[in-house]
Amino acid sequence: MKQTALITAAIISGALLTPAIAQTQLPQIVEASQMQAPKTEFVKKRYTIKGQGGIVEKDGTSLLTFSNDFKTKSGPDLKVYLSPKPLSELSGKTALQSAVKIGVLKSNSGSQSYIIPEDVDLSAYQSVIIQCEAFSVLWGGFDLPVAD
């Protein structure tokens, strides 16, 4: 089981797993694969939404990430946004007020990531939301952790 986890960590990190790498670099590969953002559970607003999301820094770039077990109902025109308000204060009609679009939802299931533009000040946002832009339906989202 432990060997499978180590090989999985190597594959996730994109490393070639040769015997030399396994002996010298595998601990670093495993450590890098375990350095994940604090994950927050998605919360349903209109439709069931499962999984976790978070923000990670990688090579100086902020990435919004969804977990492997992310899953929600498919729908038209689904977009991912950062909102300056907490999820509990949002509705389909108010969700996009002062929100910044991060991108089109890539898939209604599975791991995915989105580059957050450099000019976005993350401290100005309190939640990540998935919204059907065409029909103003708030699928769900999660609140971002409060920075210390």
C-alpha cells in the first residue's frame, strides 16, 4: 500500500520513476505531493456539489484547485468566480456582484485547476462560487479560509 502511494505521488508530480530517482528523490516527490492547500468542502446552494477546493501557490502562480472527488450536476454556462462575499450571503441573483470570473467550469467532475490572474488580490475575496451565468443560478461553492 505504501509503495502504491509513493508511485502515485511520483506520477502526480510528473516525475519519471527510475530506480535512481526512487532512492534519491522519492522522499522529495512525496513531500511535494503532500503540500496541498487547505481544502474546504463545497457547499450546495441549488444543486448537489461534492468535493473540496482550495488555493495553492505554485512557481509564483496562484491556482484554484478542485479535488479528485469533486462532482456536481452538469448545466449550461457554468463559470467559476471569486466573490467578495461569503457563500451564505449569496443567491443566484446577487452572486456576480463585484465577483471576478476565473474561468469556465472545465468539467462537472474530477480534479481541475484554474490560474488566478496576477492582478487579483485574493485578500479581497471571501468565497469561490460556481454559477450558471445564463440563468443566474448559483450551483454552490465554498468560503476561502481567512488569512492570519
